[in-house]
Amino acid sequence: MTYPPGPTSTIAKLAQTRAFFRGPLREMEKMHARHGKAASLSIFGERVLFLFDPELIGEVLVDRGGAFVKDNVTHSLSYLLGEGLLTSELPKWRRQRRLIAPSLNRRHIASYGDSMVSAARRYVDTLVDGEVRDVHADMTAVTLEIVTETLFGAAFSGAEEIGAKMDVVMHNFERVVRSWRRLVPEWVPLKPRRQIAEAGAVIEAKVRGIIRERQESGCDGDDLLSRLLAARDESGEGMDEDQIYDEALTLFVAGHETTANALTFGLKLIAEHPEVDLKLKREVDAALGGRPAKAADLPQLPYTEAVFKEVLRLYPPAYLIGRESTAEVELGPFTVPKGTTVLISPWVLHRDRASFDDPMAFAPERWLDGRTEGVSRYAYMPFGGGPRICVGNHFAMMEGILTLATFVQHVRLERTSREELPLQFAVTARPARPLRMRVVRRTTLADAPSASH
């Protein structure tokens, strides 16, 4: 058994570390091309293992031996998210998962479809033909409205402020984890950490205020917060106030940030592929006949679903998954020492020619014509994998499909520039600058662009 290959000299390690921080995805793709299944790197003395083989990745994520926990970077999010599902470990995580998962299964989330469509429609109704919008800012506002109505059962005010605070968190988190700052103990008040704390305090005040209002009113509802408050474990115990807050904040942040990014990239890709826009418009018109979409319409929107799945393949918001080994582990031909950080990149996996033909092409049809039937479970994992797969995956898929269908019904968005959109890699993969797109309102199929446009 051997440890995966990587640079050996100090100079080579420093050079590759610098390259990884400057462009993590590009560097991981190079590692995969050079070394195959796995590669290693020492980052400021921290042993890091990069896995690119779906079968080995499955062993880590399923982790039947209990040899892996979340890595230090993920745990560092606890000062923003507390001990919610994203950051907690066994046995607390298992109890919380059992309390929360029933409220996010397919049957329960179907009732949220109307809220998703209504928020998307309200956004569409504000659009003026010919105007230029920052689509990422817009998608952040739309998904904030959706997550607030479905999670808290309340109207949302201050979306722009919360969106701006999330930008502060993401920007500064990137500055910490992709630089020498990650070596500095967490108690040291570095400027990026102070800014994260200040932005987090604003978000916390908003979320705690909504929770407090619900508790004081004593009103029951069908929203997620009501279900969190009512959830009980096998012994009949519920969550205390701090745990309610941690879980609500985790769902609040993750529930809008990742979907906002996916919708932004989706609208970008659709604009760049008018033939996809045309097929979407035809399907939506045939399925809905001009009326608003509902959760019950999902089976009649297979192409729309394929488009969203393809967006998540090319631009998975959760671009990096981290684990840490708590004991020496054998992974295939490799020995992984205790204390090793294991990094798994859905972004790299989704663009791997070994799993997907013509992987850089935006081809929604691949999800309908059988080309993806033999793909490994761990070669496509926009929501993670194993027991800790994202608890909101069904929610996010429904939100993406219904929102895209609503947009396509009423508007077409055009790129104002063909320049490549720079990306920011922090907690999620997101646009590093505004994505400006021009609005074209439409009411009939004739308003769709031709495939030769």
C-alpha cells in the first residue's frame, strides 16, 4: 500500500499550493490528469489528499467504518452556522437528521411549490422589456424570498441587505481559507474574520427575530420552522432554542445561496444556447398552457428537469467536499494516514471524460437519451453523497425546475457580453462579479429565439 503521489520538494509543494489557491479547480483538474485516481499535497504542513475516483469517493462518503469526519474548513463554518446539519458530527448529527429529514421529503415539500412559483412570478412581473439586470443579485433576492416563505412562513424584508451580507461572508471566507490566514488560530481577530462576524450578526438577528416572533405568536403553520418546532425524537424530546436557530440558519443560508448560484448559471447557459431555450419554451407551453406551474406538473417537465441537472453538472455550487480521517484507512491501493484532509470535487468529477462524453458541452439531452444511465452514483453528486447527502436536495430540484419554467414562460434573458464570467470559490462556487443580462419579454412561442440565433 502507498500514499498517493504528489510533489516532493519544498519548492514544488509551495508552487502547487500557490497554484491551488489561485485556481483550485484548474489545479485539481491538472492533478487528476497527471496522477489519475488520487493525488496528494502538503498545504502549509497539512496533509491533503485529492480523490478523483468515484469508487474510492464512495468509500469515504459512505464511511461504514466511521473513519471520516467533516474537515477543518467545514467545521470553521460553525462560528457562522453553529452546530447545524452541515457542521455537526455524530451522534448529534444523526439525531438532527432524523428530526429534520421528514419535513423535507418529496411529499411534504410539494406544498411549497406554489410559494416558489409565486416568488418567481413576482420577479418576472417587475422586469421591463429591454432593461439590463444583474441576474445573480436578482436570483439571490428570489431565492431569499422563497426560502423565507417556505422556511418561516413569513414575508421577507431587507433581501438586498441580507444578500449583501452574504457576499461579505463569502468573500472573506475565501480570503481566509485560500491563504496563509488559515494557519492563524481562530481566536485571532483577523480583519476577514471580523467582517464575517459582523455580517453574520446581522443575518443572525434577522433569523432569530423571525423565530422569536413565531414562538411568541404560538401560531402553527405548514412551513419548515413550524415542523422544526414540532419535531420530536424517539424519546419525545424536541430541539432546544439554540438548536432550532442553528438548523434554521443552516437551511436559510444553504437554501438560498446554492440555488441562487445554480439559477444564475442556468440562465447564463440557456442564454448562450438558444436551441435549449426553444425546447424549454415548447415543453413549458405544452405542459402548462399559459397557467402557473405547480409541483404536480413536474412529471410533465422532463426536459426542464434535464436542463437543471445539466446546469448542476457543469456548475455544481457545492464544488468541494471535505473530510478528515480519524484513523489510518486503506482506500483501494492507497494508505491514508490519520489526520489527512480528503478533498472531493464534484466540479472535477462532473467534467471527467471517463464518466461523461463531451463533458464540457451543455447537453441536457444526455439525461434523457440513456447516455448517463451507467454513470457511477459518485461521479455525479451535486448534493453530495452517502448518509450526509444534502437533506434539501428534493427541495432544491423542485425549486430549480419550477423557477426555470416560470422564467421561460414569460421572459428570455440575453447576455450583454460574451466575456467569460469569473468565479469565486469560497463556501460555494459563485459569480465573482455581476452577471448582466438583457430582458426580452415574450408571451408566445414565436417570441423564442431561433436555434440559429
